[in-house]
Amino acid sequence: MAQQGTSDVLDPTPAAAPRPGRAPSVEPDGGATLLAWAARMREEQRAWRDDSGHVHVFRHADVQQVLSDPATFSSDTVGRLSGGEKKAPRGTLLLLDPPLHGKMRRLVSKAFTPGLIAGLEPWITELTGELLDAVTGDRFDLVDALANPLPVTVIARMLGVPTQDRELFQGWADQLLSTDPEDPESVRRMEETAVTITAYLQGFIEARREEPRADLLGTLVGAEVDGERLEDEDIASFATLLLLAGHITTSVLVGNALICLDSDPDLLAKVRADRSLIPAVIEETLRLRPPFTRIERVTTTTTTVAGLEVGPDTLVHLWLLAANRDERVFEAPDAFRPDRANARQAAFGHGIHYCIGAPLARLEGRIALEALLDRFTGIRVDPTVRLSWHGTNVFGARHLPLCVERA
Ligand code: HEM
């Protein structure tokens, strides 16, 4: 494919200046301010302490180094930052450290083997077709029609709960996602949602205790860690994690791929003519617009982070968005070039917590793009609608209005 460099699609409206001492948000300008800030920080301040004392890291090598050292940089942000008062349930893989993390990850990875994920392809293709069948007319919102329901339904099916309940899941996922950790009321609502999810799953968990089944809930019900069965809360917390980690990320990936292709009509035409280019488009979308802008770790001891000495129990924000545009690793990093070598893109993290759902997300992204290109002879992001964006942690549009043409 030719080297088609295109700049990002960003809202040209100037954003309100970010509060000094705080990182800017993706809102209100689609990330223009955030990207400019991250680029400047990457060059001028390898590590930066914000006004809450949190440390931010921007360069690819520094992000990788932190993620490669789980003994010094713990994932247990909940436990450590609450002074041990709170404890992450055992299903919350993302918040666990070794050795428990490895034990839980081995357990759940049984549901994410390449063979099992590839085996989902026919069903995901059918589901995608059904969702697009419901679209009428020549304008629709990609997020409502496809990007949101697709990953939510896939997670429901993997767990083994009725896929018709996806609207319930969707509501919970939205609620979990809107949590602001600094607002006690919002944290209380998140805890309430976790209780609701546990109550919903209870019946399914009990049914599997009576009659084993091969779905993910069944696997977890039958599993033992250190000779002990998992508690219902542990199992429910894993389901909640999947909703949080696997839903909005995949949804935003589909939307971001459309945004990237929309900015380069020649490239879109090439991909339409040669569908084998789709995986490279997905990968470059993940690099340029990683769904999670950043992830967090907390120090276990006094250490040096990107040249800055920090004490124990310091929250460290690792900017995947900045690492993925580090010119030390990616040439012309702001250009969308699916033909570049981007195996080092960091959208799925790195090290022991590397995204377990990455093959599934790539599969869903590919199927979604293929289905859209099959069905519509023309696809454009509606230029008349101003896009609204997620907040700091998620890099993507809340809604993506498309104008389409059919054969
Ligand atoms: C484009 C889509 C996705 C992106 C960008 C993404 C991103 C990530 C990242 C960055 C991490 C590492 C977090 C850390 O180290 O703190 C992660 C972990 C994880 N992801 Fe994904 N994810 C995606 C899709 C999925 C899907 C579809 C699932 C499952 C249905 C999933 C399940 C998980 C789980 C369970 C973990 C925790 C793994 C561990 O701690 O060992 N993700 N994801």
C-alpha cells in the first residue's frame, strides 16, 4: 500500500485551556489539546508530577519499562491507595499482582485460546449481519447500531448468559464507565452497579453449580485456586471486568477505524478493493487512536520513574496515547499509515497484564469493517454533525453518525 500520510480528524474548535497541574481530557475537542500536550510532555518532561502528586509517563521506552516490572509497579491501585482497607476481588485480574494474578489469568485464559476465539467467527459474523439488518435509511449512528451492541453481546455469550439481556449489560457498562474515582457519589453508584451485576449473575452461577456447563461462568464455578473454589463475588467481578475492559474499548476501536478511513478516501477505496488490508488498518487505528489513553500502576517502593525519583504508593499514569506516537519508535507518528511496522504499538498494554481479549477485539474489528464495506458502497462520517467525545481515559466518539450509500 502507498504511504498515505493523513493527519488526525480532530475538532478544529479551540478547547478551553486545561487546568494547570491537571492532564487535559479528550473532551471537548476530540483530543486535539490532549495530543498537543502529550507531544510536548514527551519531549520536555519525561516524567511529570501533577497537582495530586501522581506521576505521568509519556515515552514508549519508559512506559514499557514500568509495565515490565510488576514487582516495583503494582496493579493493585485499589488496595494500595486505600492503605489496604479495600481489597480487589479475585476476578479483577487487572488489579491483581503476582502470584495470584498468574493463577487467575491461567484460569480465565482457557476461555480465550486462539482456537476458541477463532471458533466464534461465524457467530460474530451472523450477529454483525443481524445488527446491520436493523439499519434502515442512509444515515445511522454506528455506535448505537453496531459498535456498542456487538462487543456487549459477545461478552454475554462468552459468559453464558442470555444475549437478549444485552441492554441490561449495556446500561451497566455505561454506568461503570462514567465512574469518576474522585467523586464519592459516583464511586457509590459504581459499587451499587457491581452489587446489581452480582445479583443478576447469582442465578446463573447457582445453575452451574447444579449442572456444569462449558461456558466461562461454568469454567469459573468449577475452578479452584490454591485448593479453594472461587466465591460468587470473585466470579461476578470477572464478568464486571470483561464488561469494563472488553466493551467500550472494542466499540471505540470500530468507530476509530471509521474515523481514520474517513480522513483518507483513497485509502478507503483501496481497502474496499482489497479486504486483506483490514487487519493492518485495525492495527494502525489502535496505534494512532488507542481506546484507553492511559493505564495506571502504583509504586511498591522508592524508585526511579523515567528519571524522576518517587516514593512508595505513588500512582503512575502510563500514557499509551503518547507512547504510540513516540517518534523514537514510529516515523511520522501522527500519520495514519497502515503499511507501517507497528508491532510495538501499546494499545493492548505490555507484560503480564497484556490484554487477554486482544485476539477477540481484532476479530470483532475485522468482522465489523468487512460487514460495513460489504453492505454499503459509500460510507462517510456525517460532516454536518459535531461529534461528542468520551472523557480522559477513552479516546473515541460517544456517537458516530454515518451517511451511507447502498448498491
Ligand atoms: C480494542 C479493544 C481493547 C483494548 C484497546 C484493550 C486494552 C487493554 C489494556 C491496555 C489492558 C492492560 C491493562 C493494564 O495493564 O493495566 C487490557 C487488559 C485486559 N483486557 Fe483488554 N482491551 C480490549 C479488548 C478486550 C476484550 C474484547 C476483552 C474481553 C472480552 C478484554 C479483556 C481484558 C482483560 C480481562 C484484561 C486484564 C488482563 C490481565 O490483567 O491479565 N479486553 N486490555
